[in-house]
Amino acid sequence: MKQISKNGFNYSKMGYGPINLQNMKHIYLLTLLLLVISCTNSSAQTKTGNDEVKFRKFLNSFKIALRKNEKEKIKVMLNYPFYTKRENSGNDKYSPADPIKATEYIKYRKSIFHEDVVRLLPGVSEDELSEIDRKTDDSYYQVLWKSCDPGSKLFETYLQYPTNDGISESYFAFVFGKIKGKYKVISYYAKWPVKDW
């Protein structure tokens, strides 16, 4: 039987069968499924994008506070306990160590935010910034994640630079994570330990 529309077009020649209620349900469900998938992907991308925007705003504020030497503002941007060492606990396992309390900030401030940090960190580039992979087997970052909000990303800026003598190199790193919905600096480590200075 030929299926001819009111306008005289023969749909059966194009491979279309009769459109019935069952076919309409399938089309409707398929369209609905595609819409839900699209919205879910868009929502996840927006959340990830917003998270990175929040981090970048925080990092920019941190760098400005450092450049302007705003000691009290910097103090509030740190999470306490603030870890100041990446310690080898044996068997290639590392852990955050030498925490300081907010009340100790003044005592250790110049050891953390020393001349090289103040000179180099405000100019940190994208190449010196990395997002730590959630699947990392590095125990140092796994321990730090435990103090962060669920689902928080960890970012790290690691800077290696020549020392004043021009013969050797030194380095320092800051790790950032989200605590109670806001990004904070959660740890620092360097070639030279803060508490041994």
C-alpha cells in the first residue's frame, strides 16, 4: 500500500513508514535523552570552568597582595595548619610536614615569603602553574586533598631559579586548594626548610 500525504508526496519511496504513536514516542524519548546529555555536559563544563575562574581570581589577588607586601591579607589567604615542607617519609612516600599555626605566621613569614618568592611569584606564568591530577599516586597531594572540600582541585606553582652565586639552583612551590568554598594556599615547600632557618 502506498502512503501518500495530503500534498501528494509518496513517503514510502523514501523509506519512511507510517508515522504512528509508537514511533513518535521513540523520537520524543531520543530527543529528550540527547537534551539531558547535552545539559549534563554543559553543566559539568560550566562548573569546571567556574572553578578555574575562581582559582585564577584568587591567584591574581594573592600575587597582588604579595607584590604590595600586604602581610595581613596574605595571612588570611593561607589555610592553617599551613604545611611548609614536603617530607620523604620513606619508600618514596612524601607527606606534608612542619605545619605552622596562624599564630606562628609572623615568626615564619619571612622564611616562606623570602626575597626570591616576592621577586618571582608575582610574575608566575601559565607554564609554571599546573593542576594536580586527581589520580596521582603521589602521597603528598593525596594527604593535602583530605583537608580540602570534596571535589576540590589542587593547583601548584613550582618555580626553579638560579641562586645569587649563579652556580647552583633553588626552587619553591605553593599548592592551592578549595577550603569551605574558597581557594586558599594550603602548603609550601622549597629547597630549604622553613623551620630550620
